Amino acid sequence: MKKIPLRWFTRDEEFPFFIQYGGHSEDFYLHQHMDFAELVIVLHGHATHIVDDEVSFIKKGHVFVISGETSHAYKDPCDFKICNIMFRPEVLQHHLGSDLLTFDGYHSMFVLGPLYGNSPSIKSQMVMSLNDLNYVESFIADMINEYHLKQPAYKTLLTSKLTELVVYLSRYHQSNGKSSEGQFMHLATAISYIEDHFLEQITLEEIASQCNISIRHLNRIFKSFYQTSPMVYIKRLRLERACQLLRLTDLSITQVSYQSGFNDSNYFTRQFRQTYKMSPKLFRQSELT
């Protein structure tokens, strides 16, 4: 299987982003993306899409995201025209607001979809109406024009436009997407609620209630998709927040623990040491050297 790097399309390391009109008249081999994600919008025709071991039919209006870990291929294309938008996560990471990071549609489309789109239990592809597709076609035409003209500050404008497109597709996915059924959307709802409340003393009961499922089912889908429990996931988010505070602030260890969602500084220190094999104090010192 071929592994395709982003440098096949662009060698601009400062702006790891590429957009083009594409398409295939013949079968396109199974491949993986080494270091980028790909947003694909089908503009015309149809083809058979192979994602890992899953085979599906895609046609005009289909929109999906492929992550670097996922293999995919196209077979039997017929007048198949697409738009490829290829980017590394860092292009977006500084521009995504906290409201988007806690939005179910975003997690379902751009986080969980690329990771678990190969699961038979997940309908990860979205089909847009013709009117909405026309709007997106006009939007990406402006992006492609901007990319080729490379006028002053084009990178800033393209990053802004990509962020706007992500928001638009996330909203559409939540309100119209076919993946709003079953375990996948329950998981997206749980993740977005946790991302918004992990600094608070939330409980499994609260998370399950937000998803309209039982605690048992919540634990089961977390175990299935993340090989862990919701509470362990929350602890990981809190520890990542603590690392950020230790790097960027002069807060005391006790203050860091409370501002990271831990209500006991001794427990925080034990958990930190267990995860990172050093104390919070030593971690801070290592980051300053």
C-alpha cells in the first residue's frame, strides 16, 4: 500500500495546506495519507469508495474526511469529479474556537468520522442537497482562486475560509447528516459535553443524561471507540490542561490542580506522577530548561 505525504502536493512547510479540483477516470489504488487529513467533496458523477475494509457507493453531494491512519481507494469511477482539501491539523488548531470544539457536529464530522469511518456501525459520509452543494461549490471556487493567485495575506484568508467551511459543514452534518443515528452521535454528544465541562465536577449520570442513554451504554461505547472509560478520558483532559498551566503560568501546584478540575492537590500530584513519571514541579522545571 502506498503512503502519500503532503509534500507530493505542496512543499510549503509554513503553510501545510493544498486545495484542488480533482477526479479519476480509472481505479485509484488503496493508499494512506502520511501526515495530513483530506476533506473530499464530490462535485459530479459517482464511484465506489473503499475505506479500509468497508465498501460504499458515493456520488455528487457526498462529503467526507479521511485521516492519515485510514486507507482508502476509488473503484469504477464514472464522470467522477471532486474537490480535495488537504491540510495538517496545525493549520486549523489556532483558529478553532472553544464553541466549535464542544459542538457535536464538528466532533462527528471532523474528529470521530475520520477515525472510525471504517466501522460498519457508523454512517460517516454526509450527502448535501443540491442547493447546499451549489453554495459549497461557490465557496471552494473562491478558495481555489485565492490559493492560485497568492495575493498578500492569502494564507491568513485561506485559513479563515477553511475554518468557515469546517463550521458550515459541521452545522450541516448535525442538522442533516446521515450519521446522526446510533452510537456514533451518542459518542459525539458525550465528547462535546465533556470538552465543555471537564473542569467541573461532572458525573457519569450527567454525561449519560445529555446523551439520553444509560451509564452502562455510555461506558460501552467509550470502551468500543476509545478503549477507555469516560472518567479516564476526563482525567486525561485535566492533566493536559495542567501541563499547559505549568508551562505557561506561575501558578502554584495547588492552584494548577484546582484550575485543572482536580479538587485535591495531593490526588492531582499522584495522578500526574503516574501519567508523566515525574512530579508537576519537576515537569515545570524541565519545560523551562
